[in-house]
Amino acid sequence: MSRKIIVAGGGFSNKGAEAMLFVCMDEIKKRWPNHEIVLLSQNEYAKKEEIESKYYLKVKSAFPLEGAFYKENGISKVFAKLKGWNKDKQKQIDDFWNSVDLVLDISGYALGSNWNYDFSIVYLLPFAYAKVYRIPIYAMPQSYGPFNYKGKKGLFIEYLIRKYLTKASILFAREEKGKRCLEKIGARNVRLASDIVLCNKSIDPHNIYTSCDDNTEKQIIEAKSVAIIPNVQNNKHTEYQKLLDLYRNIVNELIKSGFHVYVVRHDRSDATVCRNIADMFKTEKQVTLIDKDLDCLGMSELLSKFEFAIASRFHSIVHAYKVGTPCLAIGWAEKYYNLLAMFEQSNYMIDARENVENESVIQKLLDMTQKYAIEEKIIQSKLKDVQKENVFESIIIKP
């Protein structure tokens, strides 16, 4: 059986998850070319055949917690047996995990009491298996916390975090706040590090695709153009109609200033909000909806054509900064503040969790329309410093 490296927490649902997956695949191919890469994902398993034919990637569904518990002694094994687990079920799991030499988790932001309980348990599964099969596991740079779990399920999740997550080889945190959350719960193997997509200088498509023929029609972007990249997650923090009104005011101001505006979808779930924004300007020739399903490489190329972007997806800002495109960011989490501060762009942060005032947003927008060329140079300079770091240099595979 071929030796394997597992990538957990990745997928193709949005360009951020896809970009992190592509970076991992590229780094693995360069460093350990003889290993088979396996994507561990319940969501992507339904498209297993399509994915495996298109990418140098195998897909496996998530393994149940009972399989990890059964490998242990004491109450954990008793729990697994009570759940109907036995030697026959364990045999297939043993065969698979005994062929694994490394696990990389690239979830981005999936562990915290802001998410539902089951989401946290699924996140912790690879850490449980890595511990019981003695496989090195690294949580690549991501956000964590808070860990304010409640009730019996909450106690169980905190038990799993202390038992498995804290035993990881290294937990890379993107923000100081996440690092403190991990250390508070008992992790001592925590390091601060920048996002792997941001640190990556280039991806070789031949390490990703089984066929690199690109027949995609290139999107023509007018001179003096701005991208609008919304995020449906902001709807949880600001009334939807208020958000649409905000985008209407932003687009009207951009049109008045002579810009062309392109509404761009960075995530499948953002399709409706993108259409709703574009529909407000159906008769306006300066507003265009781009509804193509670009991959993350195509997205980076597209963002390089804009003067700046009004961006809400975290990795849309990452993609923009990588090609020197400034952003007015509408975000909802600590990770946005950290990212903008890294590039000296904090003045362009808008927090969707706060009472967003149109006047202050428009003022930030007007500042950007005047200074985007200056901000581009600042971003390019800071990017050189950020890309001196590569967390893959710290990874040690199972001997």
C-alpha cells in the first residue's frame, strides 16, 4: 500500500479553502513526491470520482470517533464497544491509518464555540487518529476560539481538545488571540504564523491538475475598475437590508467617481448576495456581475486587474494583497484586523459586527480612491517580508 499524507479541513467550497489545499498539494509534491495525497472531507466525498479525475488527490470521508477510541484502553474503548464498534470494523481503519506518515489540517477557522458542537467534533477527529496511530499532525496557520462551550456536549468537546488537540506536533495560530485560547486550554506547542496562502510565492499547476489545459475564456476588465466581493457570513452580524443599502451607496459613489464596478463571487454560498447587489444596478453599464466559477489561481489573476477591491471574504483579501491590490475590508472576525495590520491597512477595516455608519464607510472609500496607488506600493513592500516565512520548513514527516 502506498504511503500517504492526509490533508484535513480543505475543500473546494470557496476560493480560500481551495487555495490552502492547492498550496499544501504543491508543497507536498515538491517535498515528498512519492506520497499519495488524501483529502479527508465528508463534504467533498460525494464528488470523489470527479475530484480524483481532475486533481492529484484521493478523497476519503471522515472516520468516526469510535475508531480512535477503540485503539485506546480503559473508558474510551468501553465507549467504542458500547457504540457497536468491533475488530472487524477496526481492521479497515487500521489498514488505512497504518499507511499514513503525516496529517496537515488546513481548516482556516473551524474550532471555537462560535460554531455548532458537531462541527468542533468533526474538526478534532484527525487529531484523535493521529494521536492513537502516532502520526505527526500539524495544524497549519488558522484562527481559533473562543472556547466557551456550554453543557454536557461542551464538556465533551473540551475533553477531546485537551486529550487530542494539545498533543499535536505544532499548532500554528494566525492571531495572538487564538494562540492565547490554545495555551489557556493546555496546549504548549503553539506558534504564531501567517496564512500559508499569503506566504506562498507560487503554485505549479502541474502539481495540482492531472491535465493543465486551460481553455477558460479570460474575463476582460475595463480600465479604472473596482471589485466588490461580498460574504454571506456578514448577514449574521448586520441586518441584510442594511448591508445591501451599504453596497448601494458604495457602488453609487464609485460610479460617480468614474470607476467600473465588478461584483465577484468568491464562495458558492455568496451567489445570492452577489446577484442582489448586481440587480440594484441592472440598467447601469458601469456595473457587471462575474458569475464564473474560477479556481483560486484564476481568482488571483482576476484580482490583479483591479485598482482596488471592496472585499469581505478573508482569502479574497489575501489573494488581493498577493497581487498588490488594496482592499476596503468588510469583516466580522479578529483575523481581518490582524491581516490588515500586517500590511499597514488598518484604516480600511470596517467591522460588520458594529453599527456600520454609511458616512464613515464612504469616507474610507473616498480615501482609497485617492490613495490606492500609494497603498499598492505599501502592500507590495510588506508582502516581501511576509513571504520570508514558510511553515512547511518546520514539518517533520514520520520516519
